[in-house]
Amino acid sequence: MDGTGAARWPALATASVVLVLLAAGVHLLGERSGGRALAFALGIGAVLGIVLQRSRFCFYCHARDYFERGDARGLLAIVAALAVGTLGVHVVMSGWLPVPQPGRLPPDAHIGPVSWALVLAGLAFGVGMVVSGSCISAHWYRLGEGSPTAPFALAGAALGFVLGFNTWNPLYSATIATAPVPWLPHHLGYAGSAALQLAVLALASALLWRRLPPARNAAVPASFGAALRALLRGRWPYVWGGLAVGAIAVIVVLRLRPLGVTAALGSAARAAGEGHGLLPQRLEGLDGFAGCVTAVAQSLWQTPNALLVGGLVAGAFAAALASGQFRPAWPRPAQVARGLGGGLLLGWGAMTGLGCTVGNLLSGTMAGALSGWVFGAAVLLAVWAGLKLRWGN
């Protein structure tokens, strides 16, 4: 065994210990009264963290690769996730609400009001991605990789939530309160809504397919061991990540509520803000919306969303160790500034838009919500403009 292989054993052993501890945590939570949802959240969060880390699934990185290098593989992975999720979530919703009558929405679905405030939230979120270098979900898994920017971006996002709570009431009065909440099944039924979205995604795929890099002949692993090493160390194909994220989103809807990664962070920011007198006494209409809810929980860190995010970070940590990508570094002043500044915009955009690129763009679009499409378009526009103007440099 060469020196490199010998040096990897401690990392692999540590990754194994992390996975064993996660499994033990899932088991112990499942044995508690009412703990099955928490156990499931921790376990599926770990799976999501592994998928995100190994496939490098990141909305900002995928968009940047397309805008700067003409590489459409990442955006096609997002399209794949949306296609799988659209089919699965529409089937699930048809069981929740068999007849999508106007005035009624599926419980907990990420279907939000569409107004200029939503567009503004998407633009802010997109600029925040450019400045900080990632979306919120990617900052969570990069926290597991030892990223020097991620802790400050997440801290900045918490501050952005506090800022968002303070601007919520004026925006709510100005536009959100009277904004329509368009849901495609209200107008097209479940079959029509799914068909329309899949047609749009197929068109997007056809356009993106023209920007794929030249195909390379992938070498077939010579043995099972070589295949396993490639799985542990190499980047998983883009499409694997997209299909897996879409499938996980459907599974989470079946067992918990629509996938999101900001509810616990927003709830913590709201609790801290209320505790220090930094928030308005009343947040008009906020708790009546679905999406990444930010209501203060009695046991904040024992909620499904908190455990899902915790499992995500731990799963990404184990995957990064196993692949040799756990590379902690001392943050430079520029990384701290970009993390805090970009995170502030990420948090404000996620709070005002009632979700981030996972909760709003993914879960919302999968549910047939026009708000998901609008938010996603605004994010992409902001990323394109930010890269053109080099706001991230």
C-alpha cells in the first residue's frame, strides 16, 4: 500500500464512525415516543448531504458553469430534479386534495403569492449567491467540507432573516397581502399542470442540450474495488445528482412536508430577534403562509427541519472525508466579508420569498406553484447580471 492510501485510512475510519453515529441517532430517535418523524428527517438529511456533496449539486455553481463556460450539465441536472419531482409531487398532492378546487391548496405545499416583492426577493437571493459563492443548501454541505466561507454565510443569512422580518410588514401591506397565489392545478388539473411543466422542462432540456461539452468515453472500472473507489472519490455524474435530489424531494413530501433547508435557520433567527427586541411585535399574515415557515418552535433543535439540516451537514462531512475533500482552512478577511454580505442577501431573499432555491424553486415548482418559477427566473437573472458585473470578485 502506498503512502497516499495509508494516509486515507484515518479519514475513511472517521467517515465510518460518523455514519455509524448517524445510524445510532436514527435508531434512538425512532425508539422515542413521537420520534419517527425526527428519525426519518435525520436519516434522509444524511442521504441528501451525501448526494449534494458527491454530485456537487449547487444552484449557483451550475448556473455559473453555464453562463461563464457554456457547460449546461449542471442546469440539466436541475431540470432532471424538477422533472422527477413534478411527477412525484403531483401524484402525492392528488391524494391530499383529490379535486384541486379554487380557494383550496394542498397542506404545507410551497405555493406562495406572486408579486414584485417575490421578484425582488429572487434578485436579492441571486446576488447573494454570487457574492457568497453558493446558495444556502450548498453552504450547508460545504460546512461539512470545512469551507472557511460557509459559517459566515450562514451567520449572515440568519441576520438577513432578521432584516427580512423587519421589512415584512411594509412589503406585506404594499403588495403581498393582495397578491394572487397562482397554482397551476387550479386551472389545468393535476394532469394538465404536470404535462405543462414537463413540456416546459423538455423544451429547456432541448435548448440546454446544445451546450453540452463533447462526450468523453468513460473508462469501465477494472474491478468492483475500482468501481467502489470511483464512487467514494470521484464526482458523481451531474444527472445522478439531479435525479437523486428529485427523488429525495418526493420521499420527503410523503413522510414529512415539502423539502426545505431554511425553516430551522429562520426560526432560530426569529427567536433570537424576538428575544432581543429586534422584531416587530406582529408579523402581518406571515404565519398564514406555507413554505419554509419560521414560526418559533418550543424545542427549536428537535424539529424535523433542524434534524434534516443536521443530517445534511453530517452526511456531507462523512462524504467529504471519504473522498478526501474535507479541507478546512482559516478564513481570510475577504471570505468573511463575502460570506456575511452575501449571506445577508440570501437570508433576506429567502425570508421575503418564503423559501430559498430548495424550498421555493424546487419544492414550489414541483408543486405547480407559479411562485417557484418566478423566484427561479429572478435568481437566474441576478446570477447572470452578477457574473457579468463580477460582483463576486
